[in-house]
Amino acid sequence: MSSATAQLWLIGCLLIVNQCCTSGYQEEGRHPCAFIDTVNITGSYRMDGSLNNSYVHNWTVIPKEFVTDYDFVIENGIRVPTERHLRACICKQRPCVRFCCPNGQLYDLQDHKCVPHSAEHPQPPGHSHMTVGLRNGTQLQMEIASRFSVHVETPCDNMRAVIKDGDYFNWTLYEDGSIIHREHLFTKHYCYTLVLLGNRTWSWQPLACAPEKIHFVLGVREWTYAICLLICIISMFIVLIVHLACSQMRNSFYGVAVKAYTTCVIIGYALLAHLTLHNPANLSTAGCRIIPSFALLFLVLSFYILSFISFKLYLSFHGVVLTKLMFWMILGPIVLIAIGWSFFVGFSYHGAKLVFGGDTCWFDPRTWTVMIYFFAPIFIACAISSFFYILTLIKIDDEHDHDSEKSFESLEKNRLSSFWKFFTYTALTYLVCVCSFAFNYWRKEKSHLNYAVCFCTAFHGFAALYALIGKNQQIQLFLLRINENNDEDTCENSVPMTIY
């Protein structure tokens, strides 16, 4: 094939590719090509008039239909918002070839970075020439810069070699920019690096983006967390049963709110335990989104119920009595907001991925999604509770001259004291969770601080037993009456020892 014929054939192929891409424009939206095929041309020369407003980038003329503005970049497969800038589909105008490292450096597959070649090995070849396959089946050693648009970058942070049984494949770079091995097309998200075969032979090998997956591990840490969740569930269940049995607490708005709180914590922690002990790969796509959404719903709702209790105690010290209608008119919107928030998070994206439904079926620990969607609403609920607690303390301090001893022993004061003991322990538990996440995120791996989260979770349940039962006078009087009744029944059914 003559050079003129080859050029005409190549131009024809490019026109066909251009026509196919133009027909698929509606699917790609307002961006005429994939992000990997673009290059930032902000500041490039624009040729007005005769060339129909084309751009010139690195001595390549780019038609205006291949240029558009972007307000994002793709990093490790995640869409990251950025300032608006111009990008051109350079790979549509000229075939692209990508190298991982600058000339004279190699990509280290273990450390995932470019390193200088070792002096012990032979001098590696440069980027200037590579063997390129032609469509007629022949292979020629060509100058890369004359035929391709050359890019030196790694499309992802972690690259991997494609091998089988410890051997590399013989991938062939073709003149249209495609990389093929036995009719298998290599991915666009690649970069070339030199690999030493044996001790003397260098080979150009394309590296593919390695997906950063969190492998499921069911070890000591996971079992410890699940057991601590179970301990807290049992403790909350005891609190729920006692409040159901105590008629004075069962019929009060405070008791209803406490029962609603314990129910939310029981369900939320049970769902977290299920996610901890089950491999996300064994869960369906729907289950991997629905289960964490409901766990988020009940846990966030539990904190806003605590805020409602704080507000209810504040009203009690101002002499305001809630009716059933007022009670449900306040609690109802709280429940609706929590439901709306959980559904919003369940259908939200972080970058190009759903918040739920990934490697863990929970928040990705490699991102800040847990801080935004989970801990941030909890922080707001804690701030609301603290606000009403401070107002309540100010109100109590203003009335300290009026029968202070009787006020100290009052029912509402006892409820306030026991509730805020429990709230403080709960806030401390979640503060440890936030610190653990921040430390793990900083280290990029799990640490032994995760065990502190486990034990604080169990402590959360013990705090409920201590504060909501042990420090609540109504509950203690109820349990005392039960104990006295049991003692009386025992005396009536017993026989004096003297008859023996």
C-alpha cells in the first residue's frame, strides 16, 4: 500500500469514526466524546474566519464541533467538579497514545508511582519510536510523534498489568490508536510502560486502571463490632420493655419518645450488624441500597427524637403542657424529614458513583460521604438539643429562690438530669466514631481505634440502662414496687422454719 493510499484510507476511517460519534451525540449529551479522549485547551490559539473558528493545540487543528466547555474532571473514575474550562476531543482528530511516565522512568506496580530505571538493568528505549501495526497486517517501527497525539500521564492512581499465568500478553498498538490482542480490544483508560522480560529484553506493556475495591473481611474486628452492637441492642430492648411495663412512663409523652428512640436504635443497629457480617457481593443491588438507607433513617431519626425530648423538657419548665395533637404535629414532621433525607441519600451520587451500593453497602470510608450525610445531621440534632438544654438551665436558675429543694426533687428535674446524662454518653460515643473515621481517612487504612468504636457502642447500651433506668425516679419506684410485691408473695406462700 502506497503512502498516499494509506493516508486516504486513514482519512476515510477518521471520517467514519467522526460520523459515528456525531450520530451518538444525543447519548453523550452536550459533550462530544468521552473525557479520557479530551485535553485541556484553555489558552490555545483560536483561528477565526477562514477555518471556521477552529482551535490549534500542539500544532493540531481541532474543529469547533470537537470543543466544548467542561465543569468537571474525572479522577479515578469519579466525577469531580472544577472551574469551567475548554476541552477538545483531541483523540478524535488524531489517534492518541499514552505513556505512564516521562522518558527514562518506569512505572512501579507495587508502589504505584514512576521511578528511575535501575543501573543494574540495560538502558530502556525512549518514547520516540514504537512498533505499530497496520491494517494490512504488517508491523513497522514508527516515530510516535508524527502519527499520534502523545500524552504522558496515568489516568488512575493505581495501574495494573494484564497477565495470564504469570506471562504478559503481546498487545499490538495500531495506527488508529487501538490496542488489540487476538481480537480483544484494550481499554481506553490505559498508559504504556516498559517491562523487563528476562534480564535483557524491554517490552512496551499497556497498564489498565485497577479498580480500588475494599475487600470484604470477616475478622476479629468485624465480629467484635457486631457483638458490641448486639450488646447495645439487648440493653435498648431492656429499656424499651421497662418503659412499656411502667404505666406512668408508658402513658407520658416523655415515655413515648423514649420508646420511639429505643426502637429506632434497635432497628438501626440491627441493620448495621447485618451489613457488618454479610459480604456485599452476596447482597442484591437493591438490598445494598435499601438496607443502608433504612439504617441511616432510624439512626438519624433517633437523634432528632432526642432533640424533641430536649424541647419537650424545655416546655415543661415553662409550664407548657403538650396535647396529643401538638405532640404529633411536632413529631410527625421530624419523622417525615428523616424519611426524606434517607431517600435523598439513597439516590444521591458522590462523583460518578452512588453513595450506597458500592464495595461496602455503607458509606465509602475513602470519601467524606459519611461526614456529609450521616454525622452532619447528627451534629445538627446535637446542637438543637444543647440549645434547648441551655435555655432550660437558664430557666431553672431564674427560679432557684422558689422552694429550691422541692424543685430539685421534682419529676421534671429528675427526667432532665437522667436524660442529659444519657445524651452526654451518646454524644461521646459518636464523637469517638468521628475521630476514628478521621484517623482512618488520614492513614488510608483501618487502625486499632476501630476497637474503641466497638466498645463505645456497647457503652452506649450500658449508658441507656444506667441513665434511663437507674437514674429515673419513676422507673426506680416502679421496680421497687415490683420487688416488694414479689417479697409479699414469697412470704404468703412460705412456711415458717419452726414447724420442722
